[in-house]
Amino acid sequence: ESHPNIGVRYRKSPMAGTASPGACLTTCCVFLMFSLGCSGNTKPKRRSLLSKAATARNSELHLDGVGATAKIEVYYEALCPDSIEFIDKSLRVAWEDTELRGRMSLHLIPFGNGQLIKEDTVSKGYHFWHPGAGYPLVMCQHGSQECLGNKIQACAIADLEETVYVPFLLCMIAYGTRAGPELSSYDCGQRLGIDMAKMKDCASSRRGHELLVGYGQRSLDPQLGRKYVPFIMVDGRHSDAAEKGDFIGALCGALDAPKPAACSKVSAQGSNGTKKGHGGSGPCL
């Protein structure tokens, strides 16, 4: 019955400020334009400045339909060696290419092979010793340190713009397993000008717990068919090639022309990776 230890652009509330009727009409028109291109998820999403710029660029290139961008879902956990390798190498290379970055709709899901334990399955003894525990309990594959890392990254994804939280996660991941999430998150936050007091408030709050539980429910959904991490989805389909070293090839394969320049390099080489397995020490099962 072990128990886990539980100058930057933050996202603004959409209700902030007031607007004239004319501005409201314009805003509604723009909202409808974006909504028509959305997938089945009807929940409104706040777009970063980068994704807005990418949308404008795609319109100029007549890339408003399927294949304009590819939805990339990365299921991972903070301290899994193979998750670290995928993000630090394959994803980093794609993100640092501005053309590829503009053609990705990136969704990071930090949970991996954790467990969600319902309150009614926990012993009376556990309730006695942990009266303030939040339920469901979250148990992470690599212990409480990984739970903290996952939660910090979940808070970053929720509260920061994409142009900030992705570099923050890449920075943390670059430390690998040689440093705990306390050190890596704080150092990376200082470098990037992130308000770490706000980050700490989120990670230590009920809201931070609920963010992690939400990622857990998504990761453990039987319909996903996920049995390990990293687990990569490209436009709603599992991509074994992306996990085995050809992430850019998998991304390019989901895009319509004109494709980023990096795609022609991948086509000429046949693949941007040579791994036959899931890399590193193997996937975290």
C-alpha cells in the first residue's frame, strides 16, 4: 500500500476585457471559421500565437483541408528512458524545424503506465494514515518522482503557451534520469523566465492532481490499445514507424503538398532513423 508523494506568456482568460459590438461580430466570425475545421472534439481550445501564425500561413498556401497539419499525440512518462529518448531526439528535431513545427498539432500526454486507484479499493489503514489523500490515487511506474514530473509538465501544458511549454518540457527531458524533476523544472523555468511559484501552486493543488488524472484516464482508455510508452499517434492512428526512429517520415506522410523541405530529405534517404526496435532500453511496459 505505497502512496506517491503527491516574464512568460501564461494563457489568458477568454473573458478578460470588453469589446465593442463590431469587435464581437468579427470575433464570432473568426471563431466560426476555425470551428468548421475542427475534428470531433467540440471542446474549445485556446490557440497559441504560433498556431495562429501557422493557420494564416496555411491559408496562403491553400492548406485549409485535411493534410494541412497532422495531429501528433505523444503518450509518455517523465522518467521512462525510451520516452526521454524519443522526445529529446525525434520530437526535438521536428520542433526545431520551423516548417515542421507549423504543420504539427502537437498533443503531449504525460502519464504513461501509471495507475489510477479508486478510493473504495483502498484499505482502512491507508485512509487512516493518509486522511488528506486525493482520489483517485495516482501510482506512477517509476515512483513518486515520476508522478511529480508528470504533474509539473501537465500544469505547464495547461497554463503556458505552446511556444513556452514545449521548450520547457524539452529542457526538462534533456536532463534525462540523472536529475529529479525538482532540479530540472526549476532550472529550466529560470532559464525560460517562467513564474515557478505559479507552477508550484498548480502542481501542489487539487487542480494539478485532476490534470494528471485526466491524462491518466486518456492514457488508460482501452480503445486506445496502448501497452507501452512512448506511444505515438499520427492523425488518430498508431505509428510504429514514428516510435522506431522515423518520426519525421511519419509526420511527412500525413501532410499534403506543399510539404516542408525536411520531408524531401526524408524521402531521399528513405528514413531519418535506423532503429529496428523502440530505441534506448526498449519501451516502458
